[in-house]
Amino acid sequence: MAKSKKNSGFERQNAVLGQFRRDARSSNSNSAVAQCMRGAEARKAYSEKMAKKNEVRFSPKALVTWL
């Protein structure tokens, strides 16, 4: 049977955070931190595009349909 630790979630969390720290210090442009940062830039550009697309515009046809 496999050994189980009571704090395996904490162990895994520490491992992930340690990997992020190592990636942040390294010059590897393909690290997880660099990928997340590139993803954030893409999400920001997309949200700005959608906000511009969803601007409120006045339509005279709306007035015609209410009367």
C-alpha cells in the first residue's frame, strides 16, 4: 500500500510555490510564471476589446419602436 501523509495538500502547495519562485529567478522565457504573465496581457487586451465592443450607443430606431 502507498503511504499517505496527513498534510499532503500542504506539501504539494509548498512544492508549487517553490517552483514559481525558482521560475521567477530563472531566465527561462518558457517558465510557468512567464506563461501566466503573457496570459494576463492577453486577457487584459481581450477585456478591453470586449468593453469597447459593448459600449452603449444611441439608436433612433429604439425611439420609433416605443411610440
